[in-house]
Amino acid sequence: MRTNLALLNILSNIPKTVLSVAGIGVAIVLIFMQLGFRGAVEDTATNIYGKLDFDLLIRSPDYLHFIDSGTIEQRLLDEIAGFDGVQDVKALRVAVVNWRTERGEMQGILLLGVDPDRSPFRDQAIDRQFNRLNSVNALLIDQKSHREFGPLNRRKFDSDDVGRSFEVADRPMTIAGLFSMGAGLAANGAAIVSEKSFERLVPQQTVQQVSFGLVQLPDGADVEAISKAIRGRFQRSSTDQTVGVLTREEVIRLELERWIGETPIGFIFTLGVLIALLVGAAIVYMVLGNDVAYRLNEYATLRAMGYSNLYLSAVVLKQSAYLALFSFVPALMLSLGLYWVTSLLANIAMEMNLLRVGSVFVLTVVMCGLSGALALKKLWQAAPADLF
Amino acid sequence: MKTPVPLAWKNLTHDRRRLAVAVGGIAFAVLLMFQQRGFNHALFDSTVEIVRELDCDLIMVNPARFALTNEIRFPGSWLEVAGSQSGVDSAEPLFMENLAARLRQDGKRARPIRVLGFNLDRPVLLDSRREILSQINELREPNTALIDRLSKSSYGFELAANAEFPQLGELNGNRIRLIGTFQSGRDFAHEGNLLMSAENFATYFRYRGPDPLSLVDLGLVKVGAGASTEQVLRSLRATLANNVAVMTRQQFIDKEIAFWARNTPIGVIFLIGTLMGFVVGVIICYQILANDIAEHLGEFATLKAMGYGNKFFFALVIRQAVYLGLLGFIPGLFFSWLLFEFNAGMTGLLMQMSIPRVVTILLATLSMCVVSGLLALRKLLAADPASLF
């Protein structure tokens, strides 16, 4: 028989199929949303490191996360700059200070202190703003700062805000330029100042104390070997380090462990995905189970006609595959729409990527297949004799 | 027109297996909604739990302190000013450290912990379990503290109910003896809590200045018997002017939650999750009701032909929907409760299931089922008696 029975079964009652597809689709959207939230957290947590220019990161062994980084001595960086194969070491100073809006409300802002002549950023659009930092009262404001920081248009800082003054760490500071970065999970806004104004705004951190050292290596350098050499130099004992020396991959991995593994965030969204999968499986089972029950006569007839169990199973499984396929496409579209809406409403970056699309598709097929297999149980009971 | 038999109930229950699947489906949607609301509440509740536990009527705080985690303090001398106001019974300091406090157990990494310091003679926590009071004399010893038993296990301390104390550790490089536990909880910003005397607090946080206790984090005001909280609040505000902000505990909690709600996407994320749970519920419930109607279409058409009107069918389907909602809600509530316990154990967050929250989800469940009932009803109303025969 060349008839595509599975497809015809599905198409025989379009409204019913639409409903089933909607049910499975909602479960898929649920999975996409939970993964999207989790992904947004991951992206936000590591975003700032993506903007910094380094092959090796030098930081305090007390480092917890970007805004609670501990400090290291500038002279360590000077020493590392003298290592074989090290091209350059730049310092970055980081602190959270109070930002007072015009309405008098306080916000914590991430303050980055940089040497304008030696930019720690990868993004040259940021570097180009540095010539505006020649006054100690000048700062660059991150356009991705939360609207609670008080932009004129109440949405985000733009060129209209340049020239406005805000009280930062109890000192008047003027917005001299804009950049785009995103402050991460621990702060809602960021600003760049010169090292000189950083010292004035954060007097408790002395000139000799920096938060990070960004090591640049020449192209083709052996990152592992150099990091090992630096580590060896500063190792006091087998367990005790005076500084942390990390490659880019290590930095990202540790940051994700910290935010996803050690806060409730990872748990919440992983559990969300699991529950969404269960919901999806339950819906598919209901849909297919009902369908099998509804067509039991037809299946029994087919069996009586000599079609094997194998054939009938293939029909049901194929049906579940079609359902997976039909549900996936609209669900993906809807999820993209919801990502967009959520990004807008929640001020977080929800971005779809191919890996996620692929893995959710696989999950959908598996989920539908398993529920299809469960629904088959009913089919085995279709005894031709009972029918007549 | 009424039938002598409870038709809605019989329709639902005549096929027990299908009923079980239906109830399971609804319970799932209920679970999903509870879960999302639960996390949403937990993230907010947990950050203010410590405030709820404070034994006071009014709270004094530096006006610039926009959130508890923003460690801006005010001079303790204002407490004396407040304490001398008429109607004020006492104004006690609470000292807090988070960013500058590192707790370490031998061989483990030092981790940040929130440290609370208070005057042992004027306990500032409600201490409903009488745990702090019963250990207060031991807290008078130098280098002692109580540890929150909900603190993260990664600190390395044994915190189970049968754990033995004292346990030794290092706070900011100095020896500390944990002599017992109390209970508070973790949140996004804090992985655990220590509680100690103000004197001990001063020895661990010398960086706070020559007199580490001269700046306080919160001032806890108790209003004297017979005085009006409202009046004391007003007179304190007038006296302290812009130097120190004063608010009731509830105002403080509301402000703290408002800060987190405004500055984090928590609210939106879990609202979307809850709505999706609702949609899942509508779809599941609709499937069940629509199937049921399709199956009994012949019987319904017969009833129609016998003269039963639309109103009767309307009431029938809605009743069926409500029964389904109630039947699904009960196991949903039970499994959500289990899941809440599991979540609380895994995250240390406060997963609370209060009556208003349960009622909210119950109402959502019922409206979910009624919406699907109304959708399914269209099929039934279209059933033409004539086409039957």
C-alpha cells in the first residue's frame, strides 16, 4: 500500500490537528523561553569579558565576580609585562559607586577606570570616545544602562544627554560621550572614566591597586605555555596563588559556573525546561492516544486485513513525527516573537541561536516519539475479533 | 430545565481512565503556574526575609541606601537622637557586612557571607524559635558566631539538624568559632548569614574605622506602649530631616521589593512563564471537553431534540469545566507543594505558599477551565438534532 496513512490520518480532521499542533507548539515555546532566559543570563554574565581585549587575564585570587573582583598590585603587572612572549599588559580598575539621578534617586553604577592611551577594549568604537575623557569630571555613559539612571528621553542615553551632569560618588560628573557595552548581572549601568578621575571617585582603592591585568600576546603565541610560566612565577605553594592567571576560555567557564551553577538562576531555568518537556510529552500522548482510540476500528480492520503490528506502529510513530514537524515551525516563529517582546519588556538580551534551534528540535522529536510509543499500547489492544 | 441525574459529573467520571489523564493534564498546568509564581515570589521574599525577622516598628536607614546590598551607613549618634524622642521605647543598631566579609573553612575557598552584628542585651531579631536567645551567653565569648543553617553547603560546614558544634573557621583571616545555628535564608545576593555580638563584629571589621561601630547599617526603633507609630514616625522624620530616612517595616520591605522589581527582569520573566502555564491549561482542558462532547454528540442531540435548551448545555459544560478544574487543582497543589520543598532545598530560597497565593492560582485554574469550556461549547451548540438520524 502506497497510501501515506499517517499523513492522511493527520489531515483528515484539520481543526483537530490544528488544536494538537497548538498544544505541542505551546510546549515547544515553553522550552524555547526557558532556554532563552537561561541563555540571556549566560550572555549577560559573560558579555563584559567579550568586550575586553586580552589573551590572558590577571586577577586577584579573591575574585568573586566582575564587580567584586578584589585587587592586585600594579607592580605585578609591570613584572608580567617583562615576561618572554608578553606583548603588553594593560590595567583595568573597576568599582561600583553611587549615581544620583536628577530626581535624587540613587543607583549603583559600574565604574571602569582606564588609561585613555591604552584602551583595554576590543571595540574601537569605544576607544574613539576616549579623547573626550581629558577632564577629570568627564565620563562616558553606557547606552545599555537601565533607564532608572535618568536619560532625558526616559528610555536610554543618547546624544541629547551629552553635557548633562550627574552626581557620581558624591562628585559632579559630566557625560562627555556614549558607548555601548552592557554592565552584566551585578550592576544595571556602566560608565568609563580616566584613571585619574577613578582615583578621585574611588579613593579607597590606591593608585597601585588595580582590578584586572589584561595581557596581550603576539599572534600565534603559545597561550598555555606563557600562562603556565606566569602561574609558576607567582605560585607560593601548590594550593596558594598570589594571582589568578586565566585564559579567555577559563574566564568564561568560571563566570558561567558562578552565575549558573552557584545562584538559583541555573536551577530555576533548567527545571523550567524539564517541566516544559513533561508538559509537551503529556500533550502529545493525549493527542495520539485519543487519535488511536478514535481510529481503533480502522486499525483493527487493517489488522484483520493482514497488516502487521510493525506497519501500524510505524503509522502512529510517523504521525507523531509529523506532529512534531508541524508544531515546530510555528512554535519557532512564535518564540522568536516572544524573544523580541521579552527583550523589549524586560531589558534583557534574548537571542536565538542555531544550536538552540537544533537541540529543541531534537528534543521535540524525541518527546513526540516517546509519547507516540506510549500511545502504541492502545494499538496492541486493537483485536480484530472484538470489532464485529 | 434540570435533569434528575448530575449529568456533568457522570459525563466526567464514567470513563475513569480518561478522567485520570484529564486531571493529570490540568494538574500539570496548575503545577506550571505555581512553579512560576513561586519562583517569582521566592526571589522577592528571600531578599526581604531578614527585614521581616527584625523586631521593630520603624527602621532608620541612610537615605542614599537604595537597597540593602548598597552598604551606605549612617552615624550611630542619630540613634541616640531618635531614642530620646517621646514615644520611642528604644532605637537599636544593626550592623551588616557583605562585600567585605569572607568566611573560610580549612582547605576551602573563602566565600562571601552576610554578617549581622547586634547588641546582645537588646536582641533585634524576632527569633520566633528562641534559638538566638538560648545561645546568647555563648555569643558573649570572643570570636563566636551563629551560622544560618540555610547557608550554602559549599562553605563546607556541617549544618544538618544533628550537626555538632562548635565548628571552626576563619572570617576575614581571623579565627571564628561557630557555636550553633539560627535560621534565615539565602537570596540572590547572599549565600549565607552569620550572627554575632556587636563587640565581635567590631573585631572582624576594623576597616570600618577607629570605632568600627560608629556607623550603623539599620536603626531599629520600637515604639513605646501607648504611643502611636504614625505619630512617632512623623516626629522622627521631622527631627532627623534629611540625615536619616525613617519608615515602617512594611514601607521598607515595599521599597526593597520595588527596587528589585524595577531593576531586574524577574517580574516579566515569571509573568510570561505563568501565562504560558495558563495557555497550556486552556489547551489541555479544551481537548478533554471537546473530545467528550464529540463522543456524546449523539446523546446531546437527542437531549436537544427532547427540548433541552442552549442554557442547559451551557450550564452543563461550564459545570463540567469547573469540576475538572477543581479535580486537577488538588493534585496540582499537592505536587507543587512537593516541588516547592524540593526547590527550597536546592536553592535555599524561601518558597512560600500562602493562602492568597493558593487562592490566586485556584482562580486562574477555574478561569482557565471555564475559558476552554466556552470554546468547547460552540461545538455542542452546533449539534443539529436532525442530522443525527
